[in-house]
Amino acid sequence: MRTTAAVAAVLAVTGAALSWVPAASAADSATTTECVTHPLGTAGRYAEFVEKDSTRHSDSEGAVAVGGDAFFGDAKLGQGFSVGHKLTGADLAALPGGHSLVVGGTLHANQVVINKGSGVYGSLDDRSVKGAGFAVDGPHAKGASPVDFGKEFTGLRALSTGWAATKPNGTVSTSGDGVFLTGTDPKLNVFAVNAADLEKFRAITLDVPVGSSTLVNVLGASYDMSTSATYGVYYKNLDGGAPVVDDYAVPRPEYGQIRSKLLWNFPQAESVKKNYTSWPGTILAPNAKVEMGGKNVGPGHVNGSVIAEELVTVPGAETHQMNFTGCLPGEPKPGPVVTPETPKPTDTPVPTPPATPEPTPSEGGATPSASKTPTGSASPSAPATPGETAGAPAGTPTPAPSATPEGDLATTGSAIGPGTIGAAAAAVLVGGGFLAFAKRRRRTS
């Protein structure tokens, strides 16, 4: 999969010097190209769009498409995987074939719950505990993939490298252990930053106009949020005062508008690693293995979508139904990839990290327990909402996502010691969650 030379060749051939900007923009010397409102094409319909293999637990609120094999849930860990909890009728109608779950290869399944829509796969491997679980709950069948992953990722790579050549019109500055992305364009704000520079900082703050689209080009072969234990991605406070950390339920809808039009572009990366913090916006890493969480760093939610060559997550990590709605240049032209400037120093105050880990809200994110068997006599349970946990039977652990030291309410790196992570990981592995199981029970009751 990973050949730096191949990536370099793609960059050389498809790199573009382009920028879509209105009159009086800070980047008005750049080449103008048409703004495309759905620039990601088919991929933009999914919360997870993966060219090759994917290993997942817990939950994706949106649709999921995997071109290779999918390893969803794990009976040994007591983990399942639920799909599509937040999809609307309009969302489903826009999906190829109406399928909320697409697996081009083999679906290795333990208690996979398709909440809305249907599933299609090349073949099915039932990995549930025989007599005590299920492979897939919800409409599903063997069939041909309605998605041409090769064609889609060829286009996505061309877009990614083309956007990497877009002339920046925003500034990147630093203060202490914080980095600030500041833009003033009402339509499109473009930033370029080296991955090695970005991962040095523990707090990332966005300051862009509400309603504008934001493109952050992160250049380099790898990016790891755990390098300096990044503790949060923030928005400039629209009411004044301290910056606002990204959260599942942000305090004002304007922050959600900024998030929905935010795209992080990793055109050269072969590895992108998230830690426990919440990540707003869409991650476009068409050449990379994206990891959400890992050993001693906890899981990490994405309040947006993930587009990657490969995706691997630990139990408790979720993707939320907040797909990209921004407007980006849509006609790449040959040209050099922008070389990021060294971030400039500023005296802007750095956000203060939370003192202690906060529980993670979960919306439809808990997963079924592998030790239970759906029965018609089981009583129904209501799905969790932000700030609540899914109902669990008496004497059982709290659902996994709410037990993790993860950043829907961002936490400090210093506050997450090995003991805390170990305890949270144990809660994830033992608890597993019960929401998807409850949904299964509702169907059979």
C-alpha cells in the first residue's frame, strides 16, 4: 500500500496551483476556479469511506463504505458495531443503492447493527459467539458493490493533491503550546501547515467567519496527535472570552456550521493517528492508514467524516453524522504543491486545558454486548442522547463510549495518565455498551 515514491508521483502529476476566491480576497492573485458545493462526490455521502480494509467497533452515526474487508465488532472483546443511527430519509436516498453499509470484500461480523438502510457485501463471515450473539441485524445481503472504489479514490487523490497546491490566504501562528489558524475570507479560507509543526502543539484554535469554508492542507508523510498529546481543537469564542472546545453538542449552532465546512487535507500522508480528543470536520487522507485511538491514548471521535485508504479504530471511537457541506475548488490544474511557511509567533492566549477527563457523550454510539442473546421478551431501551449514556441492565458496566477519556469534551494530555487510560480501556473492553443490543431487542419484541 504505502510507497512514498508512488505518492510523490501522484503529487507531481496531479498537483495544482489553484484557488477559488471572490473579489477582494486575500488570495486574489491566484488562479480562479469554480467552487463545487459537493466536491467529495460519492465519498461525501458517507461518515466512513475506506478504499481497502477497515477495523471498527462501537458506532458510526452515518453510512459506511469499505472497498476491502471489514472487521466489525469483536466477540472476544464483547464489542459490536452499529451503523446509520442518524441517517435521514434524504441521506438514504442519496446513497448508492440505498445501502448504509457497503463492503466490497468480506464482512467479518460480530453483532453488527444496521439501524437504517441496508447492507451489501461480497461475503459474510459470522464471528459472533455461536448461540449467544448474531452476525448482522438489519436488512443485508451478498451482492456486488454499488461503489467503484478504484474510480472514486483516483478522483479523490487528484482532488487532494490539487487542493494541496491552493495558495493559502489564512495565517498560521503560535503561542506557547497552541497553534492558531486565522482567516477572514467570507467564502473560503485556506491554510497550509507542515504535519511536523502541527503535531508539536497541544491546542489547535480556528478563527474563521461563520458560513465560510475552511481547507487545512497538512503536508508531510505522517501526523500523530499523540506526539505532544494534543488536548483539543477549539473555535474562537463568538461571544468573547475563552475559546470554545469542539464537542458533540456545541453551545451555538454557528460552531457547527464552521465544523461542517471544515476539511483537513492530508495529500502526502501514509499515516494519520488520532488520540482521545474530539476532531471536528472531515479528514481526507486518501493515501493513509488512519488510526482513531491506540494503546495508552484512548479512543477518539470524529465529528465529521473519515476518507482514508485504510481505517483502524480502538473500541469506543465513533464517527458522527456531520458530513462536509462546504464549497471547494473543483478543477485541479498542474502546479506545485504549496510549501507551508513557518508559523508566526503571536501573543494570543492559549486555551486552558480541562483539569480532569470528562465523560464522553454518546449519540447512538454504544455497542452490543457479546454475552447477550436477543430475545422477544426483553424490554425496549431508549437510545442515548448527547450527555447521556445508553441504558444498561442492572449490575452491568456503563456503555463503552461514555467511559472513555475522549474529547467530545476534550481532556488534557497531562491528565490522562497510564492508570486513567488503563481503567478507561478496561471499561471499554468489559462494558462494550448495550444500545445496539437494545435496538436489536426492540426489533424482536
